[in-house]
Amino acid sequence: MTGGRPLIGISTYLEAGTRWGVWELDAALLPAGYPRLVQRAGGLAAMLPPDVPERAASAVARLDGLVIAGGPDVEPVRYGAEPDPRTGPPARARDAWELALIEAALSARVPLLGICRGMQLLNVALGGTLVQHLDGHAEVVGVFGDHPVTPVPGTRYAAAVPEVTTVPTYHHQAVDRLGKGLIASAHAPDGTVEAIEPPPTGHWVLGVQWHPEMGEDPRVMRHLIDAANAS
């Protein structure tokens, strides 16, 4: 704990040739909504740029909680599938780093929240698979849509958000076969799995398919912060 507020690590993008001002350089990037949400919920935010997977356990050991952020498609080889033509190009360094972070957090029982890609990676880390393309969850390129999400009663997600809510969404992939020990804890109207978690006892772990950092509801992040305070 740092200064009474838990330290929450957030994984980042690594983008080549990013331009700002007079500079065009490789950059570790994170949409500002992520740290702002952590801060609003009572935590301190720390960016975790891609690193060698062997350092993930050391990084996680310094944290009170971990967020795996949204981003590019998970490489299908990670879950034993051939790439669909609509699957995006691989981000192998990021896949390796974030899977190592997830495994370290699970091993050390550090509270963990996966957002969009982060939820999908959590599922893959535990042996699950993904739907490589579905329609209706990213209507316009570069524009977040929204749809209602219904919690499954008795789950950790339902404890955080007990009612049907409308959430910001932007994705074209989703959970298919659930990973070992995971249950679905929320669904979209079309049946898409919108949240996953272990049974709601013990270690706090949750994945959500939407983007809470793009909305006004801090409850999911507040539950992560509460878990970090308690751990």
C-alpha cells in the first residue's frame, strides 16, 4: 500500500512511430480513461509497458492490484486455433507479457481485473478459447457503442453491479469455451459472455468484455480497489 491508496498496475500498448509535437518515437501508451478510472475509484495508477515475461512476477509483487487493458486481438495460436481472415495482426510481445502478468497475479493472489482484451486473455490463460469474429458489438470503426448487460445472480459481478446496465462496448471477438474454473457472470442480449470470474469466494478475479473506463460507472473498479485494500 502506498500512502493509503492501493497501487494498481495497468498494462499498456507499445506503439512504433507515435507522433507528438516535433517527435516521432516508439511509445508506451495507455488511453487516459484507465488511470482516471483507477484514480476516481481510490487507487494510484502505474503503467506497465511490455517487458520480458520473466519479470512479470517481480512487477506483480510490487502491486496491490492489476488491470489488463483492452487492445489488439489475441493471437489465435495461443488457444490452438487457425487465424480467421478478420482477426487482426498479432501483438506477440504484448500477448506474452500480459499472459505472464495474469499468471503471476493468479499465483500471488493479487486482485485482477481484465478489460475487453484483458478478459479474453484471462480466459485463454486458463485454457479457454475465443470467438474470432462476431457482429454487433463494434458498429462503427473507432466509435464506442453501447448495449445492456445482465448480471448472473450470485456472482462477484452481480455483487458489484446488481442491476441491468448499459455499458460502453467496442469489440469483435468474445469468449467461446470458458477457461478452467471460470463461470460467466454477465451476458449481452444476444447471449455473448460479457463477464467472467472464478466462483465468488477467495481471490478477487473478474473479466469484463466492455470498457468501464469509457463510461461513468466506477463500481467494477471500486470493487477491485476494495479487494486490493483488503489483500
